[in-house]
Amino acid sequence: MMWRLCFGAAALYALLIGTAPVMAQGTPLERGFSASPDVALRIYLPKGRLRVSTWSRDSVHVRGTVGASGTYFGGGTPAHVKFGVEPRTPGDTRLPDADWVVQVPPQARLWIKQVEGDLEVTGLQGELEAYTVGGRMVVRQVTGQTTLESIDAPVTVEAARGDLRIRGSKGAVALRDVNAVLSVGTVSGTVTVTGGRPDGRIETIGGAVGVEGPELRDAELEVQTHSGTITLRVDPRRAPKMELSTRAGAPTGAPLTGQTRFGRLVARSFKGAILVQSLPQ
Amino acid sequence: MTQHTSHSANPRPAGAACDVVSSQLQAYLAGTLSPEESARLEWHAASCEVCEQELDAASTRPVAFSPALPPSLRGSTLDAVQTHRRGAAWYTRWRTREGIGLGLAAAAVLVIAVSVRDRGAAGGDRPAGAETTVHAPEAGEQNFSHEVVLMAGAQAATEFSALDAALAELEVALTVTPDDADLRRFRSTIRTRRDELEQRVRNAAL
């Protein structure tokens, strides 16, 4: 009798161990929607990973897994598609999660809502609006109107064109090779701009701002902080005209004033330091 | 074209007149007008009190049934119905015991096939064709909404403190130099950031 119990327990244990990875990976999902070239997409993925890329087809494709506490919903018309995950059980306060790869037409208009999401969007030429509380946002090679809002999530934008609006709070914002009309605002999150041709405005309260090697010909970049340090690293041969002011004292570092033909760089802080550095030749 | 006398002074797009509204009203309610025609009609109704009332009244009326078919169309329609009935005669033949048995077997195979497909592709808890049904998690519908807003508020608490501290500093500075344009600009920026953050916290779960 005893050996039967032991055998049964061992078999049950083996079964649980064997199926655990499958359960952890979630339930597989694959869906397709016919879509117009500029389809409006709304994606709700409160928790988990969402990778969006473009393809030259008249459809939207979703592939990945849905977590144990969530269930898939979706539908729409070729012009409007909405899908996402919602709690499997009414009253469940856990965030439903999923791990999806989504392919959309290049001109699609995306609206993405997350709470604790890991978002990556690549190659979109249409509009992008993405909202999250925490997690991470990475956007690459977008060329349309892009709006990214978070509270705690770091935001990285690479090789973007068009219009770019970012609102963060604690999360750091990193912009690399961004050639866009820019509006960036954070509270304590740092903002770093590397290369590109950013034309617009960056504002933080306590967050430090670093601008390195921007090409501002025919552009104007305005940086404003309350107490955050502003560090400007420019090529002395192509330094934009700089207007710097802070009530913390005179700007320090390399005595560069720049030329208007290379654009304008305005840095203003209430009590943060302003530091100007020359990039190595 | 007739024009009601109670038109407002708003300019009107070409072709938008009261008789046009009357003639297109049923098509508008049926949703068969083009977007441009619909927009023109709505625009006119918005600027014409009489047409607006007519539109409101028509919107609340039950949709009228189609008038009787003309004789020529009626004949061809009845022919089509007869053809459809002849095509459906196989169903009558299958209403035998063998037919019912085979039909049930086919239905069982279909149900199993659909079930296997759904389990493999979508978690197995949704019927086939679930894409057509959208469970939209609109505002307040999701069960975790309250928790999300609390979480967002907690994440943003230090940020609100930083914003308030910065605002207090500027208020003090402005008492000394109330006409300082730079200080006012700094304060305006902080107020904007604070409003935006409040909005983001409120909308975190929407």
C-alpha cells in the first residue's frame, strides 16, 4: 500500500515538473486580421512583452502567448482593429499578461495601452501612441507622429523622424539619432540626446539633461530644467549658437558661443548647473 | 431649392438645402449616403432649425418597410425563391434516420476539429470566430483598474513632491521679483508638468 502511495506521489510530482515550463510560457496564440494600409489599431496589453514591427501586407498578425490569468479578446474591421488581454476571471486583480509579436502595415496607426509593459516598436511610418506606467519603451525607425507617455518606464527612441512627443516622470529618456520635431518632458527622469537633429524643446524638473553632438542646422533646441544639470557636448567646429542662463552661476566648461548657421541651442535652468564641453576632434 | 426661413447666418456648402435634406433623409438614416453627402446633410441640419427637428423626429421613428416590389421584379424574385427551394430539397431527403445519423457524426467531427484548432491556437476557451466579438476593456470595466491607479499614484508620489517643492521655490522667488518673466515661465512649466502627471495617473487604467 505504502509503495503505491509513494509511486503515485512521484508520478504526480514528475507530471507537475514536466508541465510547469509549459504553463509558465502561457497559452499559444495566433491571430490575423485583414487591414487597410492605415488601419487604426488599439492594443491592450497590461503586462508583458509586446514587439511591433511592420510588413508589406494588408493584414495584422498577432503571435505569441497569453499568461495564465489572462484571456485574449479581439475584433474589428479592416479599418479599425482592437485586441488585447483581459482578466480570465472576473474580479481578478492581477494584471493579465501576454508576450506577443505583432506585425502591422507600415502606415498603421497604433494606440497601445500597457501598465507594466515591455514595448518595442520598429519601423512604423504611421502614428504611434503608447502609454504605460512602468516597464520599458523602445521605439526605433519611426517616421510619423509618435507620442510616448510613461510614469516610471525608461524610454529609448532611436533613428526617429517626424514628430516626437514624450512625457515621462521618473524614467530616463534616451534619444539617439533623432531627426524630429521634439517635445520631451520629465520630472526627475534624465534626458540624453545623442546625435541627430532634434528641433524642439526638452523640459525636466530635477532630471539632468545631456545633449551630445546634435546637428542643429536650421533647427533650434531649447532645454529647460528647474534643478537638473544641463551638459552640452558639441563639436567646436560646428557649434550652434548657444544661449545659456542659470541662477546657479555662470555656465562652466569650454567657452563656446557657436554660430547661428549651425542652429541655436538654448539652455535655461533655475538652479541647475550648465556645463559645456567640446567633443574630441 | 426651398430654404427654411430659420436658417442661421452660417455659410452653407454647395447643394445643401432643405429639399435635399428631405429627399436624402431616409438614405441617411439607412446609412447608405456617402460620407460627403452625410456630412453635408449633418452640416445643414446643424444650421437649420426646421431640418434639425425633422432629422430628430425621423431618427426616433421606426424604420419604414420597403414599398411593395414592382410586378417585373416580383416575378423574378419569386423564381429565385423557387430555385432556392429546389436546391434545398436535399435537406428533405436527408431527413431520414440514416441521414440524421450521418449528420450527427459529421457534426461531432466538426466540433472536435474546431476545438483542437482553438486549443492549439488561442487557448481553447474561445469559440471559433471569436475575433468578431470584442470585449473592450473600456474605462472602469477592468477589475484591476483601481489597483493600477493606486500603483501609478504610488509611483508618481515622489514626482509630485518634487514638483510641489520646485513650485514652492518659485513662488518664494516670485514674491521677491514678481515681474520676472523667466521665473513665471519656470512656474508655468512646472504647473503644466504637474497637470500632465495628474492626468497620466488618472488615465493609467483606462
